[in-house]
Amino acid sequence: MDIRGFIIQFVNIFADLLIAAIFIRVIMSWIRPTGNRGKFFAFVFEITEPLLSFFRKIVPRLGMFDISPIMAFLVIDFVRAIIISLFM
């Protein structure tokens, strides 16, 4: 595998893992919104909070709905497409 293929694969895996972590955080917030959530949730929170807090500053809440995960999904896919197109 050449370096371009490695970079494309790395970007795809990294983006997929980040999207999965955000999705897990959203689902976990529905299942157990408050209280002791454990080490796994703390790990997911630590990974996703910097990105989601950035989008919370830009995009206001819609009532009680936080759409920062949706914005993060869109931007992650957009950045992934740009990086992959640069290496194709």
C-alpha cells in the first residue's frame, strides 16, 4: 500500500470512529441522561466534548434539542471528502 492509500484509509477509519463515538454519546444521553454513567461514558465524553462544544458555540439550541451532533456529523463527512479528494 502506498502512502496515499494509507492516508485515505486512516482518514476514513478516524472519521468513522469519531462519528461512532458521537452517536454512542447521543444514544447514551437518551438512555441515562443523569447520574453516574461509568468509565465508558466518561471516555466517550472526553473524546467528543471538544468537537461538540465547538459546535454548541456556533449553532444555538432549538428549544430543548441540541443539534451540535448533527452539525459534527456533517462537518466530519465534509472534511473527510475534502481530504480524500486531495489524495485521489
